[in-house]
Amino acid sequence: MAPTVVRDGAFRLFFFSREESRIHVHVAHPDGEAKFWLTPVVALSTSTGLSTKQLKEAQSVVELHLKEIQDAWNHHFGG
């Protein structure tokens, strides 16, 4: 199960249930996807298919919705 946390433009932010304990979010886009660590700062973990520009846009979306993502993580994983 991969609950969607946020949809923003062409980006969909979601989690994979119990993938790993370190807080992170996956970002899907029609051209590819990326994974971002959220702590200690938002940082790219991995990506496939996205251009540098799209990765910057994806990171901006993650940063814009950071509190919402963290709240959803805590609610979903019981943290």
C-alpha cells in the first residue's frame, strides 16, 4: 500500500508502508520518480527519469508540504 500524501501539479507524494524507518517521501511524476530524505534537511536520495529542473521542482514541492508530509508520516506509521 502506498498512501498518497499530497498532489501538487504533476507531482504525487506518497509513502511505501514499512519500507524503512528513516522519514522520507517518494515523488512520482509522469516522467519518473524520486525519493527524498526529510531529515535533517530535505535531500535527494534517489531518482529515475527526472531532469535536473524536475528534481528541483520536486524538492520545492516536498519543502512546501514538509509539515503536512511529516504529520502524515507520524499518523500513518504511528510515530
